[in-house]
Amino acid sequence: MDSRIQELVDFTKAKFGLNNYYLKRHQFYRSINILNETVYTLSMEWFPNYETEHEDDDSNPEGTASIEINVNNRKFKSAIFVMGKSCAENGIMFANRNTEDIIKWVESETGLTYGRQFQIHKEEEGELLFKECIDGVAVYPAGYIEIKFDEEGRLTFFSIHGQFPSKELIREDKYSLSLDRLEHLKTEQLSLVEFPLHEQKKIVPVYAVEEIFSTNDGKSTIPFEVFADASPYLKIDKIIYWDEPMNKPFERKEINWIEDLTAEQAFSCEPSPDSFPITKVEQEKCMMAVKNLLRQEYPNESGNWVLKHFYRDRGYIHATLKANIQECRVFQRKIKVFIDSKSFQVVNYMDSRPMLETFDEFQTSDPVTITKEDAYEKLKGLFELKPYYVYDLKQKQYVLCGKLDCQYGVNAGSGEVILLDDL
């Protein structure tokens, strides 16, 4: 074993008291964060010493410690004991199961400060969930820290996910937004949407608000779904047209998500190809690959699809397409295309149509009788505006915004004001 890997293994064993365990397997992974930085992770599966004849390579036995550590800063990303059972000897222990003690451990483990960078989100018996914040203000995209422990106080689950930015990445500001200043935005974000009710097998038309972030000066907005895909993306927004279909059948290939990474790549923090920008030449080749797929699989749908964006992920270039004309449904028609980044050939794709077809048998409820103006009058006192620090891809900073949202909607048939969570 590489001496640098051995050092991390020994460090992990001592940290979590794994004297009753042996290292079954380990592997490197890498990912790209929203700052477009490459993060290398060493993933380790530690089996209890009594598990000597476990034959199922696809699962881990009870008590297994599955631990991930960031190779570059030696901070642990997760430590999960399978089935909540820990066999650790002198491991992480919260003897009094005291919230304050757990918070101090999290601060020591992560280098974060409670109240300034994370705060309690949910607290239950044997479990604490913390949410990322900036001086008490919520953050988007949000980070989370989760802790679980057994009846004796032994740590059985630790996970940290999110950016938790340094001060240099935050453009601090004094929150000054108010709902009165966003009157125009409230009406713009209100739209008619059809909600599927699975138990009743029914489609209900509802006027609802699409949540959005407004910058603190009220002059611009940041879409809520901008981070739906984790990797930085290249915006395209182009309708795809073609003159003739392609009669050649498309053959799906299996996608290999696992990269074979070396210790040298990990410890030198070699930039992942996923962090490289998609060049003009690559963009044109990918657009041609997408067009050819549509000509093969959707020959009669020229002009029906909008290529929204490209982004890289684990050796592939992903293309996201949306139907040019969308029905006003909560779930929209979408195609995800996976393109080999070396050959620029489509290897596979996913269409949301099979999922949407499950709604075809749903009954459409009463016709729409309420106008958007009437719905707005019913909802105008129920809008919410909460401060958030949002990562702005253009400025590459976290900027102070207000999140405009509404927990309620208006049934467009009956005019009844309803809680959206009840749908």
C-alpha cells in the first residue's frame, strides 16, 4: 500500500477507535464543487474482525464502518456504521448525549463555528441535524451536518455535505428587502400548475408561486433551480431543428461511473477533466451528437426540443433538453443525454416520459374558473420573503438575497386556498 494511503488509514483507525476492525477495501473518488475545485476522497470500508467469511461484495455486514476522508485537507466527510451498530473500541463517544458536547465536537472536527457557519435544523432522540448558515442567515445551496449516536452515546453516523465558504467568498451586506418592493415579482412568479394527486388519481389545477431569489437591491433575480445539477454548466438555450430523420438505430451502452484513480492523482490534486471548460469545438460536436440522437429516437419532433445546457460529470458531457412547449404540470418533460467526452458520441439517455405517462390515467378535475388576478388577491397576504446568502455563478461569491415563496396555492376550480404540502 502507498505510504500516503497507509498514513490516512492509520489516522482513520486511531480517530474512530477501529482496533476491532480490519480494512476490507478502499478506493479514491473525485468530485467538483460549486467553486469548480477538484476534491479527492479516500473511501474506506472497515469490517468487524469477526466478519471473516462475508461473501456478498455488494453489501456490507452489520457494524461495518464506511468512512470517507478528504485527501487534501484530511477532514472526514462521513463515518457511517452499518445498521447503527458500532464495534469501535475507544471511538467517538458522547457519554452524556449532550447537545452542547456534540456541537463542540463538530466545531473541533470541521473547523466551523456554531451560530456563524452552522446551526441546529432538527433535533430528535439520538440524532442531530445541522444546517449551513452565514452569521445565522440561511445559505443556498444548503450544506448539512448530520450526527447519530446509540443509547450509550457511541457515534454511529456522521456526514457533512456542502461548501461552508470562507469569509473571502462572502459579500456581506445589510438585509434591506421587503415584500412591498417585490410586488411585480410576486405576480410574475404566480402561475397555473397542474398537481397530480396520486391517491385520488386526479389532476388538480392550482395557482402557485415558483420560488425565486431576489438580490438585496431588488434589481435582479437568481433562479431557485440553478444548482439542480452540481457541476458548473454551460448555458445553451437553443431549439434543435433538422430536415431529415436518421434511420440508423440507436444502441445504448452501459455508463461507467467509476473512475480508476491513482494515489499520485489524488495526492497531487490533479484537476479533474470535469473542471475544464467545454470549448467551442466540443460544444459544436456535442450539439451534433444531441441532434443525431433526436433524429434517431424522435424523428418527427424537429423543433420540439430546447437544448438547455451542457455540463461535465465523471468523464461524460451531460446535455439537458426540455420540451419546447411544456404542459403546466409540476413535473416537466425532460431528456438527459450522456455524451462520451473523447469520442463525442451519445452513449445513453434518459427520458422523463415514462414517469409522466403514469399521470395519463388520472382524471382532470373541474375546469378553471378563477383568474390569476383573483388568485393573487387571495394569496397576497401569504407571501414569504426570507434572507438567504446565495452563491452567484457570475460573481463567484455568496450574495445576500431574499427568497420569495408562498406555502399556499389557490385551487383554480373551486377558488379554495390550500396548503401546497397537503397536495
